[in-house]
Amino acid sequence: MHLTSKLALSETAISIPPPAQPIMSSSLKLYVDANYLSPFAMFAYVALQEKKLPHELLTINLKAKQQHEQDYAALSLTRKVPTLVHDGFALSESSAITEYLDESFPGVALYPTEPQARARARQIQAWLRTDLVPVRQERSTEHVFLTANPQP
């Protein structure tokens, strides 16, 4: 039986479904880059850690173009990392993953519950992904973490 509440507006009734119940499952896999350098994969990884969700961490070798191999391409619409697989449901893009985890699993809230505060958090998250591209290009994670430091 599906319970709904009715809200009368003028002469129109709108059905409002009950809030979604958190999903409980231990079948979570997160695909990240083999060098663990993707800041986008880090967003998803931190979300899993904050929620204290058990998961399997799997790597994709981007330099070897493993993201284009048939098995991974079938999981990831974008053929990028990260990709989260939960009970056969595959989801790519870090913001979609963090929001899915926040809405689907109990535990610490990853986003504010108040709509304006949540919108602001999403705005800042999008800003970090898009407006900082020139900085990320100049100082990529590969440059920061894999380049040898010259002697002073």
C-alpha cells in the first residue's frame, strides 16, 4: 500500500509521496583512477568515508585508457572516474554520486537540509569544479604529487 498525503490548492489535489526510506546495502564499489589523483574521485571517496559505508575501491588506469574498455564503458556513461556501483546501479559524476549517497544512506549529512543552504553548497561545489580549471591545469594533481621537487 502506498501512502500519500493530499494538499488542496484551489480545487486541485496534489499527491505528495512519503519521504524515501534510506537504502541499506553493503554492495558498493567505487572506481577511481589508478594513481588516486582525481579530485573528483576524492569527492566520492570522502563521501563514502564520512557516511562510514563499507565499499570496494577499484582502480582504472587512465593512461592505459582502461576507461574505454567495454566493461567499464558499460558502467560509466561518461567513461570517466569516479563511478559508483550500488547493487547493479552505476552512477558517474562526483556530484551525482555524493548526492545519491547522502539521500540513500543514513549517517552524517553530506549536504545541509535547508534548501537555500543546500543550494549554496551545490553552488560552491560546482564552482570548485568549473571555475578553478585554470588553476588545476597549471597545478594539476599530477604536477603537485608526482613531479620531483627541484633542489633549492
